[in-house]
Amino acid sequence: MTMQVDYGPHDVLLVVDMQNDFCEGGALAVTGGSALVPGINAEIQAARAGGALVVASRDWHPVDHVSFTHRGGPWPVHCVQDTPGAAFHPDLALPEEAIRVSKATAFDADAYSAFDGTGLDGYLRGRGIKRVVLCGLAMDVCVQATAQDARRKGFEVLLLARLTEPVAGEARDICSRELEEAGIEVQT
């Protein structure tokens, strides 16, 4: 049975990389990505009702980013700035006041975590945030990196496992175990 998160003003709901290129039909599609949107939208409503902050991270790569295969990186071209692939999923109901955080914006550096080079941790601390609640894509890449970074930076971290999908289906259990070992609560 899924428990409803009890949100308060010391929480942030961090929606990781719910972008077109990571959903079905995108350049780096994660199976089941689009199906997460209704549940994430419900979570956004619950967070707002509880007075929590809502933040959405996104890959926001320059045209010739170092992570792309033609530059020797591991990924096909994806989430290029100002392209349809980099846009948030069209059904994602981000409120106007949601904070949008762009990562991996430099030509020569990749960033998987929403905290990597964005100043997000300082911003959240300044707002009195104690707990980071995570969902989005992909569980075994950017969601995992963001969760681990948030924990290292001293935040309590809760991963909503029902609202994330891994790139590799078999990675779900391994990823959950690694996150729990790092002191992160994983809610199924």
C-alpha cells in the first residue's frame, strides 16, 4: 500500500528531468516515463497543498555537449537547449511558481545531479528546506545521483520509487538497495 507523503514548509518536491527526450518517443526514452506524469502531477498538488516548495530539474545541454557520442560521451544527442526534446513533458502540470533548475549547461562538463553546479543546495537551505522528496527520470542515472547528492549535502531524502523508472529494468532493486544503504528512504 502506497503511503501519502505528509508535506510541510520544510520539504521540497524535486521532480527530476521529466523531459520529452526521456519519455517514449524521445532521443533517450525510458520505458514507462510518460506513465509517471499523472502520479507526479498528483504529488505536485499534494506538495503545494502542504506548503512545500516544488522544483523541477532539467538537462539543458548546449548543441555540442561533451556527453554526446560524437564528442566521445556515452549518450546520443538529447535535451539540447530550446529544442522540443528538452521541454518538460507536455502533460506535466508544473505550477508557475515552481523553480526550474537547468543542469549540464556547460560544453565541457556533464552533470547528473540537480545539485551539480546549480547552487540548488544553498537555495534550499536559505528557504529552510530540511527534506528532499524525489521523483522523475531516470532512477538509475539522474534520480540516483540527485538523491545521493542531496543526502551528502545534509538533507533528509525520500525517493518515491513508484514515481520513477530506471533506464535498465533490472537496475530498480540494485538502485533501491544502494540508496537505502546511503541513508535514503525509498518508498514503494
